[in-house]
Amino acid sequence: MDIITIITNVLRVTLEEGLMYALLAIGVYITYSILDFPDLSVDGTMPMGAIVTAVLIINGVNPWLSLLISFVLGMACGAITGLLHVKLNIRPLLCGIIVYTAMLSINLVILFKGNNGITVASFFKKPTIFNSGIANIFPGKWKIVILSLILVVICKIIMDFYLKTKSGLLLRATGDNERYVTMLAKDPGYTKILGLAIGNGFAALSGCVIAQQKGSADQQMGVGMVVLGLASVIIGLSIFKKVKFMKPTTMVILGSILYKAFLSIALQLELPTEYLKLLMAVLFTLALVFSEKLTGKKKRA
């Protein structure tokens, strides 16, 4: 295999995974960067989106409809995280841990009930958004990249539009100064719940898309997703911060692609797969250090 082919394959795989995980990064951007809320529940909602999608597709549900269902269920989980914090005054970190712990059981129940007790739901021969319908009009090797890009761009445009609305401005204001929102006679608690719901909705949507690309889903898909999402957000916002014409959502998407590029390069250098999670932790640490040096301020992860 010549060097051009290798580079092309690495680029294609990097774009595929980077774009699919960019949906997760957008969700983490809402909770971490906008709301300043360390939400660990995405480690549970992301695999939930994948598992629900697998069960739905196995039972004949339209794969495009599974995108919407996964997003809505992710929003419900995020809303629960918000309610625990707002209504029960539980600390943000603990709220995420509680919901994530609950999701471990909920995901397994969905998996067992919808997949005849098997821990891995496989649907390789079933129609997905990448092998049926509109997907057939795109080139074979690049159809996943093209469809993922279209989906990510649509989500980015919707988020950019939402953040300019009154509700979106309140969401941003809540993360910056809750007292100011209260002075406007608005409830910052409600805004937090909404923001967490949207963030987890994107996390579940990411799991849905990734599951359809892989043709399978299991509980372990959610391990390390918080680190991946945060690293993508920090890398994107740090590197592209001075690019004035670029919106934060675009920065986050590019951060996800860059993060996946680092991992792809490591695999091409024949790094053993058992070290990938360690590499993710190292990249996250470097991203934090780089971010702090660039801004001159320390951020809480």
C-alpha cells in the first residue's frame, strides 16, 4: 500500500470519527463551556443513544427516526440531571455521577429486553442512515464522511440560531452571571435544566450516529466520553480562539477532528490499542495546560 493511499485512509477515518464525535463535543460545549457545569452524565447518555438506536433498528424502526428518538431521550436524561441540581440542591458533579450510575442499569435493561438478553446489539445487515436511502447517491468510501458532515452542519446551524434567540441568550447569561438573570425576573434554574437537556441530547445523538456507522452498540461505548468531549472543546476553543470570524460551535467541531487526528496518528505509529485511553488522558491534560497558558486563567474541568 503506497503512502498516498495510507494518508487518504487515515484522513477519511479521522474525518468520519471526528465528525461523529463532534456532535458529542457540541453537547459538552453547552454544559461545560456555556453553563460551567461539569456534567458526567454524558458517559451514560451517549451509550444510551447507541443502545436505543440498535434496539429500534433491530425491531424495524426507520434509522432516521432513531436520530430524533435518541435525541429526545438524551434530553430527558439531561433534564433529570438538571432537576437534581436545581430542585434538590445537589452539587453539579454529584448530579452527573448519580445519573450516570442510574444509566448503567437503564442501558443494560434496554439492551437485554430489546436484544434477547445479549450484551452486544448487532445490526450489520439492517438499513442505517449510511447504507440506505439518500446514502446511496454518495461515493462508497466517502459516504459516511459526507453524511456525517451534513448532519453536523445542520446541528451547528440550529445551535448557532438557537444561541441568538432570547432563550439562547439567557442560557449564555446563566453561565456567566446567574444573579443578572435573576434580576431580569427569569429563572436561571429552568435555563440550566434546558441547557443540560440539550447537551445530553447531542451526546445521545452522537451515540446514535456512531452505532449506525459501526453496526453495533454496547454499554462500553460510553467509557471516557467526558474526557473526549472536554478535550475536543478545549482544543478547539484554545487553538481557534483568535480567529474572529469563526463561531465557537465551529471551533468545537474542528477540535473534535484534531483530537481524533492525534489518535489516528498514534494508531498509525503502531501504538498498542490498550494504551489509547492513556493517550486520551494525556491529550486532555495537554489541552488543559495549553488552554491555561493561552488564556492566563485556570479553568475548572
